[in-house]
Amino acid sequence: MRKMYLLLLLCVVFTAEAQRPEKPNAADILLELKKLNFLGNALYVAAHPDDENTRLISYLSNERLANTAYLSLTRGDGGQNLVGPEIREALGVIRTQELLAARRIDGGQQYFSRANDFGYSKSADETQEIWNREQVLSDVVWVYRNFRPDIIITRFPPDERAGHGHHTTSAIMAEEAMALAGAKGKYPDQLKHVSTWEPKRLYMNTGRWWSPEINSETPGVLTIDVGGYNALLGKSYTEIAALSRSQHKSQGFGSSGSRGEQLEFLEYMAGDKAEKDIFEGIDTSWKRVKGGEKIGTIVEKAIAAYDPAHPALIMPYLLEARGEISRLKDEYWKVLKLKQVDELIKSVTGLFLEVVAGDYSVTPGDQIALTVEVINRSGFSVKLKQVKYNALADTIANLELTENKDITFKTALNIPEDREYSKPYWLRQPGTLGTYKVDDQHLIGQPENDPAIPVKFVLEIGGQEIVYTTPVVYKWNDPVKGEQYRPFVITPPIFANISEPVYIFSKTASKEVEVTLKAGRDGVDGTVKLQVPEGWKAEPAEQNYQLTSKGEERKFHFRLTPPDRQSIGTIKAVMLMNGKTFDNSLITIDYEHIPTQLLMPEAESKVVKIDIEKRGELVGYIQGAGDAIPAALREIGYEVWEMKEDEVTPENLAKLDAAILGVRALNTNERINFYMNDLLEYVKQGGTLIVQYNTNFRLKTDHFAPYPLELSRDRVADEEAEVKILEPKHPAMSIPNKITDKDFDGWVQERGLYFPDKWDEQYTALLSSHDKGEKAKEGGLLIAKYGEGYYIYTGYSWFRELPAGVPGAYRIFVNLVSLGTNSSKAEANKP
């Protein structure tokens, strides 16, 4: 059981250090010292990254000193991305890291379930059916039993007021799990690793969107002022919360800090009811643990004696407290508080422990050079006894670490052939639409993988043996940014990236497929081939490759020929080397606000043979939040001009067959207000402008259409919802491709989102769709004739459907692009 608690408690430390070692200052040390004397746990529960209340988390962690965590049921995979083109699994990885970055600021920990964010859901019934209700509920119970919250706070109400099936379900499961976590007969396999646990109470963080009438005078509601100022941190909790929330950059949630009173309201839901304080009736002192009362007294003495100019002076108190903690019978508090006191000992001695790899990656079977650095920056006696490299090798040291004497030595580590690649653990096996497949119970709940190589430093401090675990990292010096870190990973020896995510064939003519091989180590050679669906043909059958240096790339080309019939399938690049098969691609996610992430999915692309005709040649694309539509349009033969700021001019627009605004361009493109007059004039003169979906929040301009229309939050979340063609003879539905009901087969995640709900009579609504039990929504595709051209506003999710290779989505979108061509106008004007 001790092993399991250590596993879950250390994951947050690994995450922080994977980017940059923590170097707490004297104020940080005092705050952590105070937390050592508080024995209470608070868990916030919601559905997605960004749902958590960072104000409350900051307050609970830094004012109440509680051990605080956030359980997000999903990783936000189904959302949109405002910082780049990544969607789905890659976006989930980004949002995972953004949550971890947020927790490093507000002082919380982070947990997840295996639930997959499959997109917007309008009912809890749908959500629980898709998610595999029992599996996700068991994950919530598992987190309760591991974290052992005294209090649980939910973000949402357990009903339709929550506005999203995922939101509602998070509240429902939070309350159900509260009862189940204490039942020995429920999920008994978990009890091999943890004990049952009964939280004291559950409250809902209410009083905003669903209960705006609630205030500090409402009977039975707890009111907390989270706007207090923390002198040790030099910020109010609301200022800390703003910094934390601003880490959700992929969602555009940059937040300005506020000061002064900020009230949060907690509404009773289950368990023991509190009258005034959320921790009411819970002993949060050391008295709650048998044999712990003495520890509290020792820590109080340490707090009283603490000198920020000389932190190491409290070492005798810390070592005495540690000795007492080590003798506790309560395994949970023993493990948790040993970790806290050990980190305090490390901090007050200025102990620096780091293991740096000679490169950011290594492949199984190879060797990696490591540089180990240890320094004790205090006058207190510390001895380095041993360095253990995750059972791969040991270094016997027995070195006295004298004050401020840096000890550095090098070693080489052989990586076993069977070592697993550093793929995100929840992406290692194919899951379902609703849940990721994770078989290892120890991994469930963790925010990310354990380090590729955790290193244990065995120290003797004041006669006690203390073990610190730190990950192997890679660091380098950037001439501008200085010292930079990235996580160290284990990878395959060879990668293959197919140049396009989807290949569209409208004729029987073949296409060239480019495959880029990248060496994961020196000296790789073998053969590469394309695996293709039945009826497809790739030539040549295989090609030889030889790459001499790690990081070297080489391009290979295959001629891919489709069958005569319509066909949808997948091609995969497969590499053979020394009798082994490799099929991983390489995706690098590199943003400044999170550690660099490497994804290694299978080297696949979708291939689609469809009946499609296009008109027009040159399309201008003005990016918004970022999407892959330009690549999709090139795949069907368009020349796409991704226009820079200074290129959006009347002269350049006149050259286009159509202009397209990327997703959320009206929300994210800072210069869109300056473009709109020229874009609308371009339409008036005979051009076609396609404006893709935007939200009605934080529009950069209100002047984006020739006639009035109002955006709403209307959406059709069911990707299989029936779509009715309202105007089948309209050129957008008939030229050059005749659109039928079959063109709405095979859509992914949703039909569309943020449809207009009011529009001028000049617009023609072409499509109607709705989710079950709702009224028809006809604002998803609106077209107006303006002057000589066409203005199109569309909320259908082309940014998901085109990269996914949905045939009908291509046919419809091509019709929209084709509207302004002379030939389509001629066809449209025929009697």
C-alpha cells in the first residue's frame, strides 16, 4: 500500500521538475512548513480542463493550507485549439500540460479519469452511455480512495442547469462515488492497493450561472472570501488564480488578476452539513493521527524558530518531526507527510539534485550519457550514499556534501531492449469513442507518465536515510532564453511521417505519397513500405533506407493508385530493420507555456476515393485559431494562398476564386476588423467569402456580414443527427456536386456549433438539423447574394470533417468554394 501512495503522490513533483527544477525561496519554505501542520484534504471535481475554480483552489491550498487537488474527468480532447492546429488526442495532451502548469501556480495537484472528451453532449444520459458509466465511475472512486478527500466540491449541479452532459455527469458521479468509495464490496480489486474511504461532505460551488440569486445571506450556503492577500506569496488568491487560469492558453483564457473581496458560495449536496466552515468538524491537526500530537508541537517550534535568512537552522526540528512521522501506523498520512517534510529538508539545505542526459532521447538497447550534479548549500551535514537509476544501475558514493561544494560526475546507462516508449500512457492502446484503454490500475488517475528514467538519490541527513527521486532531464543553453529544459524520453530508432493526414482521390489517377523517415539514433537501415487497403496499389512495393546520424531525415515517394469504386481506408508506413517492424510517426508539440511533448502514433493517413468535382483554382485563406483546412483543400487540387496580414489587400483579393476565414478568426485575428471592409467589397464585386464558425464572446469586430445576423450557442452535437436539405436546387447544393443525404454519413464528433439564430431575410438557410428532442436549427449554413458575389456564414464543423477525410464534407465545401466561379454562375443562371 505504501508503494501505491508514493506513486500517486510523486507524480506532481515529477511533472514540475520535468520542465525546470523547483528552487523555493524563504517565503515558499515557510508556507510549506505551515502546510506540514495541516492534515486536511480538499478535492475539486468537474469535467474538463478550465472547469476548475482556480480562485478556490488557490485559497484552499495557500490560505487554508489544505492538500488540494482537481479531478478533471476528461483531458479536453474534444475542444478547439486557439494556439495551433492540434485537435483530438494531441489537444488532450496540450490541455493536460496546461492543467499541470496551472496547478504548479495555484498549489493544487491534478488527477484525471479515463473518460474521453468526445465533444459537446446535451444530456447526462448520452454522456454516461458513451463514456462507459461504470468504468469512469470506478475511476472517480479510485481517486477518492487514493487522495482521501475530507471535502469534495463540484463545479456543476447534477442536472440540466449544468448546460453540458459532461458537466452534469461530473456532478452526478462525484456524489455517487462519495458513497461507493467507503463500500468494501464495490470495486474490490482496488482494495489490493488502497483502503476504503468516506469523505466528510460534498458541496457545490454555486451562485454564478445556475443560481445567480444566491448570496452571502442565503440560508444554508457557505460563503468564502477567496480574495485575501498572502504576504508570503506577495499576491492575492485571485491574482494567483488569474495566473493559473491563464495557463489555459489553448482556450484563450488569459485572465487579469483582481484584488479585494471575492465571494464564493458553496451549496450543500451530501454528507455532514457544515454551518460556517467547509472543514467544520474535521480535525485538521496532528491529533487526527494516532501518535501525531507530538509532531504538531515540533512543527510549531520549527515555525516559531524559522529564520528566512538562515532556513537550515530549523533542521533539528525537521529531523525530529521526520523521525516521529516515520513511526506512524497510519500509512496514508505517514507517506504524505514524509514527502512534505523531506521536501522541506531539501529546501532548507538548498539541496540541488539533478541528472542531465546528453540528449533528449534514447532508444531501447542503446546507451545514454548522464551528468549527475549534487550540491548541499547549507552548513548542515549531508552524505550522499548512493545513486540508483531505476534498477538499471547503481552508483555507490559515500560522499560528504560539504557546504556549497558542487559535486559533478558522469556515467553511462544501458537501456534494456524491452523498455517501453514514452508514449502518453492513455494513448498506448486503442480506446473507444468514450474512454481510453488503460489496464494498469497504478496509472489510472495520474496526469501523465512517470519519468522515462527516475533516479533515486540515497542520502544520510542527521542520521536518517532519505531518498529523493528526480527524473532524468535534458537541458541546454539558448543564446536568447538561457537555460532551457525538456523532458527526457525513450523512442523508437526510426520514425515515419506521411506528409498529409488524408489523401482525396476524385479520379482514378494515382497520386504521390511522400514519407519522411527520421532517425531516432545513429546508424539505421532497412526497408520501408506502404501498407494499403484492399483494391489500392502502392509502387514501389518497398524501398531501402539508410540514415547515418540521429535526427537525419530522408524523403521517400510512393505512387498510390485508388480502385475504380468509391473507397475509404487507411495507409500505413512500415519500416523493417534487423528483423523488427516499426510503424511510429513523430509529432512534436512545442509551446513555451508547457514542456515539449512527443507523440508517437502509428504512421497512418486516411485515403478516400470519392466522386467529386471542383471549380476555381486559387483560394485565399486567412487563419483564425488555426486549423488544417488549407492542407485539405490542396489535397483536392486547389492552390491555397495562406494570406499574411499585409497580403489581405483589394488587389490580392481580386485574384481569388474564393476567400475563407479560418475557424474563430473573428475571435482571434487581431486585424480582422481592418480586413472586413475590403473582404465585403470583394464579395460585392463578385467574390465568394466563406466565414467559418465563431463564438459570440470577445468578437474582434461586429462588422463581419453584409446583412444582420446574430451568433448564438446553438449547436448540433450528434454527428449522426438527420440533416435536411432545405434548398436542394441552390447552386451550393447542386453545383458542381449534387448533394444528397448520403453526404452527411460518416461525420465525426458533431454536425456543427455556434450557429446564428437570427438573420436577415437576405440570407438563405440551406440546411436544417437538430439533436434529439430539440427544435430544428437552420442557421448552420447561411448564404446571401451581395452585389455580384456570395457571402457564406457556416457553423458546420468543416475543421473536423475535412482533416478526418469525410467524403460528403469535401463535396459540400467544394460547392461553397465553387460558388463564385464564372462557370458556376453560368450554371446557376440557367432556366
